[in-house]
Amino acid sequence: MIRIDTLWLCTQPQDMRAGADRLLNIVVNTVGAARAHHGYLFANLRATRIKLLVHDGFGVWCATRRLHAGRFVWLEHAPGQAATLQLTAQQFEALAVGLPWQRLGELSVISRS
């Protein structure tokens, strides 16, 4: 199994025709280096497809996912905003199935208003 210690959401939309080498180049130019056991998650402009690039210490893996209906919940990239955002494993799992991953904390508690 591929070990991923840290996941990064790359907020800048990408062309999903990009392969592992092009995405690796984007990571290196954006954050300075691709670290071993880190995963970098990209989406297209419409957030209908995502790609995960993982450096396993020896090489890179690239996986693609698309939803049959709907869109992935993604952040809008604004000028001056950080190009990456660190995700927890729970946030990644929610994002990968199209759930509102930014709201996991508030959705885990049901209270009386």
C-alpha cells in the first residue's frame, strides 16, 4: 500500500490531461519540493475530476477520480491566497466522495439551537 502521511489540496485549477510529470513540476514550482509520503490533490476548473499525485520515496503515483454526477467540493483559488492547504485523512475521504469536507466539525455534532 502507498503510505501518505500528509495530504495537500492544490487550489489552482489544473488541466486534467496533465500527467504525473507535469503535476510534479507544478508542485515543485509552487511549494519548492515534493516530499516523500506526501500527496498532492488537484481538480479541474469545474471540480468534476480530481487527480492525486503521491511521492512514495522512490517515484510518483498518479490517480484520477471523477464523480458520475455532481461536483467535488473545492476551494476557489484567489490571487494572494495560499496555493496549497493541508487536509486531514477525514477531510480527504469526504472530499473524494463529494461531501462537504470543510464542514466536518460542525456536522459531527447535533445540538438544540
